[in-house]
Amino acid sequence: MTTSNAIPTVKLLIDGEFIESTTQDWRDVVNPATQEVLARVPFATAEEIDRAVASAQQAFKTWRKTPIGARARIFLKYQQLIRENMKELAAILTAEQGKTLADAEGDVFRGLEVVEHAAGIGNLQLGELANNVAAGVDTYTLLQPLGVCAGITPFNFPAMIPLWMFPMAIATGNTFVLKPSEQDPMVTMRLCELALEAGVPPGVLNVVHGGADAVNAICDHPDIKAVSFVGSTRVGTHVYNRASQAGKRVQCMMGAKNHAIVLPDAHKEQTLNAIAGAAFGAAGQRCMALSVVVLVGEAQAWIPDLVAKAQTLKVNAGVEVGTDVGPLVSCAALDRVSGLIERGVQEGARLELDGRNPSVSGYENGNFVGPTLFSGVSPSMSIYREEIFGPVLCVTAAATMDEAIELINANPNGNGTAIFTRSGAAARHFQEEIDVGQVGINVPIPVPVPMFSFTGSRASKLGDLGPYGKQVVQFYTQTKTITERWFDENEVGGPVNTTINLK
Ligand code: NAD
């Protein structure tokens, strides 16, 4: 980044160069704990986006043929550089996004795991071979890269989610155009600098910034073959429809309303700790945050314990030691979450703990909301229907586990869920009957590690294949099937036939 008028500008990355945008349209990147303007981010022009795609298209010609070992070694080097720069990456992330330094390191680390996985691409991008499918005939498959792929990422994991995307796309032989969240693009850019330092060649990774116009340009661009999106259901549905209509392969990981079921036999202390961390940690701005708890039977008596646990969490700036709950990402997010809490009160939910307007000494201008807990929440209320994306937990009750499962399966979202119990039989029944992508059994935020794939049901996901794991190798490659026959010098010609002899 360079500095003009004392405020640094975020650069575009085109053809291996970090360049200043020529746009007139700029937004501020703001520290949500202090309102300090950290940088200005450009909304790239249509011409700049075209240039990024053209650079990726050009680089694909050679990158697609780069030996798999050479591609893998770049990611071996990249994971090392990310480790060496972990503290700096976390500090940038906390400053622009708000989460605690520990959560910021977690954000980088979960992305780093995907980079490590990308370094093993030699074992992942393997085809299949069947010998003698007919006399003297073999069939095998090639998993070939698609071309220019694009990624559009949300604000809440500005390290992990870009790293879900470009390492696996590039490792499989594609080139990439990334459009990070305009709210916190700085850590993403630092990760891109490190990627180039690790050896990603010019044009193989490009970055453009912007909002709706940049996203639409990516969806429509004829030279982009695949789009990976992570963000809200509203925008993701639009991206899915628009990019699919333009003939692209698309995967969209979208919004959530994650429920936990608590059975009365659960380990009480462990369960309360897990719920408090998952509901209020990272200010409730995780796509896998627990936002609804269904207390079954006698567990309904645990509400005061849950409130007491929530009250132990410390609200402060993410950089301060001992902080559990940092600020929300923006003033707009603060207004939205505060407004939804007010609606919850008006619609008749019981506000057991009100986290609005906490006093945070030294950070009086920060976008803070403390842990907030409603009981008596019903499915018709706004706080149940909408993804609040703040530290607000809705508690509801069910007489039986099956009633709780029915409630969860009736919710439009199916991103994550968890059950807390000591009964293996109950957990197994839950695992069988629940229609949700990520399922935790005494694990509150069951984000899969990179050898598995992130997934989702119903409104939480569009497209068949997930953003990492084995599925993403399928997503970023085209399977080509080769059926092959070779003739000996003195082989006698057979009958003229267009099909192989399957006898
Ligand atoms: P968002 O949908 O507002 O933004 C995502 C991306 O879309 C950003 O890059 C943004 O610039 C762009 N965008 C915004 N408005 C647009 C428009 N009108 N047209 C085209 N593009 C537009 O999401 P967010 O607020 O940044 O992130 C939070 C959301 O992401 C939550 O809903 C959360 O559940 C979801 N999320 C889901 C997962 C998952 O894996 N399922 C992971 C992380 C976040």
C-alpha cells in the first residue's frame, strides 16, 4: 500500500503488479472499534476488471501446463510465509474487522489449513483408469483446469474465505480473479502479496475491488468459467442465477440460522461454555455462530445459567487482552442489530439480557453490542426469521428432541447445527434425521477441516460442490474421459464399426 493524503489506498492486483485504481469511486475501510479510517478502497472500473480477466486468461495458457509438483511447491512455500507472518496478518485483520486477535489468528489458521491441503494437490488431482474395457481398449480420465475462475468473499472471514478459494483453484491449474469484501480488504491483500512472494506467477492471481457492479461484471464476463461466492443468501441467490445464466459453473455458500439442541442429559458446564462461545464469540458474526438454542424438556430450566455465563464475557476492542466480544464490523451493522433487538422486544420475546450500549472505556465510538439473550422466541418473530449476525441468542423450547428436529428442518437455512447430549443413540438419531450441512455432536461450531468439504442445505447453499476438500477439485476441473486403443504393426483390421466391441 502507498499513502496519499496520509490515508493509504488499497491496490488492485493485475498481471503481477499492485496498482492504483483510476476510479473516482472510493470507500473507507474503517476500524470498527475506533472509527479511524485505515485505508481507502477503490471500486474498480469496468476496464480494470476486464484487464484483470485478460491477464488471468493470458497466464492460463502456460499455468495450465505447469507441472503439478511445481504448483504444489508454491503452496508449500506459501504456508510457510503465512506462518511467519501470522501476527502481522492477525493485527491487520483485527484492525479492519474487529474480532479479537485470537479469533483473527484462528481466521488465518483455518485458511492456512486449506493452503496446506493445496500443497498436496499431487494426490488430489488424480484421474481414474480402467484397463481392458474392451479387447485392447483402456479408458481413463483427466481432471483438467477450467480456465479463469473468480471468487467473491464476505467481510466476516477476510483471511479464511479467500484462502478457501484461490489456493485450490490455482493448485488445480486455473488462474483466478478475486473480489474481496470492500469492508475489510487489507488482510486479503497482504495474503495476496505473500502468495506472489511464494511464487504465484504474474496473472495467475488477480484482485479487483468493488461492490455490486464488480460482482455483476464477474458474473457476466464471457472469459470467466467458474464463480465461487460466499456471503448472504440475498446476494448469493442473485450471483447464482446471474452467473449460471451466463453459462458458468457456480457455487454459493450463503446465510444461516444455526440451531443447537440441548437435551437434559447434556454435560451442563461444557454445554453452557460451548453455547456462550459459539453464540457471542466473534460478535456473533460467524456464519456458523449458534443463534438459536432449543432447550428440550428439563433443560428449559437452564436459562438463568446461560444468562449468567453470557454475563461473564468481556466486551472490548479486539486488540485488548482478555476480550471475548469485539465490535460489529460497521455502524450499519450496529444499527441493524440494535433495530432487530428492539423488534424482538416489540414482538413479545423476553429480553433476558440486553447487550445494547455497553460502556467500553477508551473505545466510546466503537460499534459494540454485548451478549444479548431472548427467551420465549417463536418462529414468527423477526429475530427468529432473520439472520441477525450479531451477539444475539434466541432461546426456544421443545418438549421432545423430535419436535426440536422438526423446527430446525422447517427453517429455510441449513448451514450448521449441533446437539448436546450424553446419549449416543439420541445423537445418532439426530445425525440421521437433521437436514443441515454441518452437524456437531457436542461440538458447537463444526466447520470441517480441509480434507472434507464445507456444505449446506436449502437456502444456505446453491450448487452441488463445496468450496474445499475433494469436492472443490471437482468444482475447479473438467473431467475428460479418454478411451484408447493401440494397434500392433501386424494387427489384422476388424469390421468397420463406430462403437467398441463390448463383448
Ligand atoms: P454480503 O452478501 O453482503 O457480501 C458478500 C459479497 O457480495 C461481498 O464481496 C460484497 O461486496 C458483495 N455484494 C454485496 N452486495 C451486493 C449486491 N447487491 N450485488 C452483488 N454483490 C454484492 O455478505 P457479508 O455481509 O459480507 O457477509 C455475511 C454473510 O455471509 C452472512 O449472511 C453469512 O452467513 C454469510 N457467510 C456464509 C458462509 C458460508 O460458508 N455459508 C461463510 C461466511 C459468511
